[in-house]
Amino acid sequence: MSNNEIEQELEECQQFYKELLMINQFFEQPYGIPSPEFCFSRLTYPLAVHLSQSKYFWKDIENFCLGHKFLFEFIKEFYDFFVTNIPPSFE
Amino acid sequence: MTNASDAKQFSCWLNNSKSDSEKHQRLTCLYTMLRYIQQVGYTEAFNKIIILVSKDHIKLFEQLMDNYNDISLPTRKLTLLGNQIHPYLNELYINGNLDSDVINILVRRQLLHLWKGDNLIHLRLLLPMCNILLKWDHSVSNATNQPSTVTFNRQIYNPLELVESEDMPLLAQLADLDESKRKGLVLGCVDFALRPKRPLNWHGIHKDYKLWLSLLKLWWHTKTEHSNSMKMTLVALIISFLKHALLDTYGETKGKIS
């Protein structure tokens, strides 16, 4: 199971990580940045591939959350935040 | 094993981890040495350890120590205009706190020369920093007719023209800036990269997550239309971050981190 597009997207995202690290370093690290293994773990790529091939990916995510409704809603809220750009507090 | 207070927890953790016996030995050795040095102080620890180095190897050992202590930039590295790298940058670099790509901007005027992508958000993210670097390089140089440009993806860009620099500090001022100003500069770079969208409102977002959110935001905006694969990649990034950064316990027992 592989997906070239997903691989490329993750590479692009990792490149931004590197650049943010550079900028943060240049200004003497005023911010803490999460470790790269938290942002891009071994889970990320297979999970992305699996979800992209799933017909009912929200159901899959719900199962992944093992019935924790709060966690599931949190993930959904994050997703909507990026995809729909609605919350005025961020834009 | 040392009589350190967490020796039992360390042992427990090590026995539960999936690693081979060689790694076990190395980790145990490192742990024991660390606790020993913390216990007796580094001077006494060094004096005790150095006598374990055989007479034949003392000279080599001292050479190795010198190599670790002396890792300044090779003096032949000058900026494109022939200036010595500014001490602020040199200091960060020799302490392992600055990516060499930043030095490369001054030396070769190249931006991300190993990156094959062409999305301009990468360029815009780094332009404010390039502006500060090139402004300094040109201000201390006598070469007045050299162009103030960098190359990104085989195209030439002028950071001094592309970035409004009235509010930007000079390179020499960076060392004296307080933390909140430096934070503002980092987020300013993110805002600049995401133009022409409105500046982000960071109010209420915890400082530890600002850069992670910036990361996703920058990446998401590389495309105006988002395919299903990209959406699922976003979900996967969110879930794996939540899991590893916030949910995994890494051997926490009863609320304490071991």
C-alpha cells in the first residue's frame, strides 16, 4: 500500500518543519517546537493511506478513538478548523 | 548499578523496553555515568575517569577533546561580499543552535538548495530572515554594486525589495531583543508567508503549539484546492500529533513521569 501523493505532501510538510526550526533558531528559540517525531511519527503515513482508502473514514477515526467522544470531537474540530476556515478567532 | 534514587525505575523501564542486550548495556552505562557525575561533580568524575584511559591513548583522547571544544566555522568561510560571518550567527552555529542553511544564505546566497519543491510559501517564510541577513552583509561591505539577491528554485529574488524593513531589527540588534519581540518576529515570518491572507490571531493559543499550528497552516495553504489525499494526510497529522505529544504516557506511573 503506497500513495505517492501522500508521501509528497508529508515531505512538503516536513520541509516546513525544517524552515520553522531555522527561523526559530535564528531568533534564538523564543518558542519551543515539538520534536519532529511527535509531528511526523511512524503512524502518520500508514494512517493517511488507510484513511484515504476507507469509505467511512470518520467511522474509522471514531474506532481509533476507542469510544472517547471528547477526543473524536476534538479531532473533528481541528479538521474543520483547517478545512473550512470558519473560526474568526484564527482568521 | 548506582544507588541513585531512580535506579529501580530505570531498571524497570529498561527491562520493559524492546531493545537488544547491547543497547541495554550502553544505556545502563550512560545512565550510571550520568548519575555518578551528578553525584560527585564533574571535576572529580573526570579525574576518576581519566585514569582509566591507558597511557598510549592519552594523546588521542586529548585530541578528541580539543576537537569537541574547537568547532568554530572554518575561517575561510566568508559571505558573498567577503565579510566574516557575524559573531551572533557564529556563536549560535558553533553551539549547534543554527542550521547551516542559514549560513549558506550569506555564503552562497542560496535558499534551500537541496529542496526540489517550488511552492513560494517556502520562499516567503524565509524572506524576512534573508532581509535581515543581506541588509547586514551589504551594510558592512564596500562592494556597493553587488546585487542583494538570493536564489530559490533557480529563480532570483531580492529580499531587500520584497520585504518592508522599517519594523525589522538589524542583525546586530537581535542579541538584545527581549523574548516577546523575538516571538513576534517568528510569527511575523509565518504571517508574511501566508499573505495575502489576513494576519493570524494567536490570542488564546498556547505558546507550545503555535509553531505546530503554523506548520499545518503553512502546508495546508500550499494548495488552493485540496484533494482527498491531502485531507486525509491532514487528519493523520492531527491524530498522530495528538497521540504522541499529548496522549502517550512514556512510562508515566500514577501521574508521575519516570
